Amino acid sequence: MAIYLDHAATTPMSTAVISSYADALGLVGNPSSIHSQGQNAKRMLEEARESVAASVGADSVEVTFTSGGTEAVNLAIKGLYWARQGDIPRPRILSTRAEHHATIDALEWLEQHEGAVIDWVPVSPAGRIDLKYLEAALADDVALVTTLWANNEVGTIQPIDSIVALAAAHGVPVHSDAVSAYGYLGIDFHASKLAAMSISAHKIGGPVGIGALVIARSATVTPLIHGGNQQRARSGTMDSAGAVAFGVAAGLIEFDRVRGMRDRLVDAVHAAIPEAILRGDPVDRLPGNAHFTFPGCEGDSLLFLLDVAGFSVSTGSACQAGVPEASHVLLAMGLDEPTARGALRITLGHQTTAAEVDAFVDALPAAVSRARSAGYADRDTQLGH
């Protein structure tokens, strides 16, 4: 059986979550119906909403269930943008080019179709947002600021408190994509003073297909989906079973030895491959994230070689039409394309064991050696040698 080290992509569901999900799927009832079966479905859904809210320091009324993190991000960005348009034109949105594609694509859609002006805030070589640039860019014509709580590729944690404080001085709402941070960092939505925050169930051991947008009581978000007003900012029959499983997963969140396991992995990789470079902030990073670049390697080659050896990891880069592309996050951090193409992301979960980490490190040198040989062969072919 392959060793799974790609928890940033999705996490396995526990027996408790699967059991609760299966039981809930077996019950009939639309939570909007007024008969007893419908009200039983509603009761389960609202209990799940309370569990999810408690896991992020929010009130249940502030939790709007969505089909996942991508929808939550789109609802937040487009909904906040539309709600902020009025007598005073507010075309500008502040964000970074190191965001998840859910954010970048939503922003570019608003730019192309709604006349939004995207002001891309630079990030440091470690992936942290430039607060001085952000402060100078904030003004009355800014509709919103949107930023990751923690970067999904390199793991860098953003200074959310500072970002929100700067924006508040201009009355600008802030949305944070907390999908990667959820379940690994202590999140207190009320303390953060965010206007909105996106989270997803399958990153904490829940099912794929359900997430949530947490919307502050004081914030206004224009819905993307109309027809029924079942939730504060979203219409549509709610997924009671998915919500139940989400709620159970939220109640099982624990902050344990993942950081120590990650440090064990980082130290061992540096010992085995001294030239490997850890990317992202070395201190303020997600506890389960280890992101490296390996000089002379193609990340995709490393991924495939490690997959054959029995390890599931990620490059963190996109692949379109079979053509590997360098990570937009690493390029935004200032890496050149050849360096960025040598990336490998290893992300640990609460179930990851020391034996699995050690087995991965034992297999890594051979994979790196073969990936380098393949890279040199490709280079020589291109040069006609």
C-alpha cells in the first residue's frame, strides 16, 4: 500500500466520519420541509453547523454551507465585491499572485467581466505579503482585500491580524482563504475580525463536496446562487449528510505531533540531500508542510519516481495539456522557472507515522538521482548532443 504524504490535497476520512456520513445518507428528509422527517434532517444539519462554527470560533448563524472551498472563495470574493458597489465606485481589489487558483481565477473573471481592477500585492521570497505595499495601496476605492491564511503550496502563514488592521483603517473588508490552515492552526474567526473566511471539509478528514463560507454578522455578501434563500448567502437544498460528516470531522480536530513529524522530515531531507532548499517561511509555516526545490530535477519526474516507489506526494504545480508548468506561487516568490520546476511538496496528516517519514527519506536519494539523470538527458537532447 502506498504511503500517503499529500494531505494538503485531501485527507482520509476516519471511521467515525464515514459511519456518521453513511448513517445520515440513509435518512430521508429535506431540511426545508416542515414535516417530522424534514425537521429531523434540519436538526442534524443545524447541529453540524454548530460544530463547524465552534471549530473556528464563529457563531452558527455565520456559517453558510457550500459545495466546497472553491465555491466558498468565489462567493466571498464576488459577493463582497458586488455588495461594495454603490454610490462610491470601488473597483479595486487587493490580493497576491501567490493565491490559490480559486482566488486568482475569480479575480481575473471580475476583472474581465465586471470592470474590477486587481492590484497585485508583492510577496517576499518566503511568500509573505508585503505589508508596506498593502498599506500604501489601501484607499476608499478598494472593495476588498483577499488573501490566504496559509499558503497551500509552501505553507507560509500570513499576518492576518496586521492585514485586517490595515484594511480596517479604511473600512475595507478582508476575506481569507483558510482552507489549508483549517485543522492545522488554531483559528478564531471572531478574534480575526475578518469579514469572511473560506474552509473545506475534505482538508480536515471530511467528505469532498462540502465546505463553508463563514460570514461575519456585520458583513454583506451578494449571493451567487438564487432560488429559495435556504441560507443567508446561498440558495439550494442543503446537503444534510455532508454537513453531518463535516460536523463530526470538525469535532475531531486535534493539534498534535504533526509539527514535530514535519521537523523530523525536514532535517532528514537536508541530511540526505544537502542541496535541497526548503521553500516558504522557515518558522511561520503550516505544521504539516515541507516544500523543497531540488536543483537539477524536474518535480514531475520526482513525483512519478516516488509514486512508483510507493509514496504519494505533490509538486504543487499545474499541468495543462501534458505540459508541465512552474508553480505560479514560486514564480511570485521570485524564483526563476527552472528552479521552480524542481519543486516537491510533502504534506503530513495527523495519521502520519515516523516510520512513514523515515521510509520516504530512505527512498528520496535514489529518486533524486534518477530525476537528475533524466533531466540531464533531456537537456542534452534539446542541445543536440
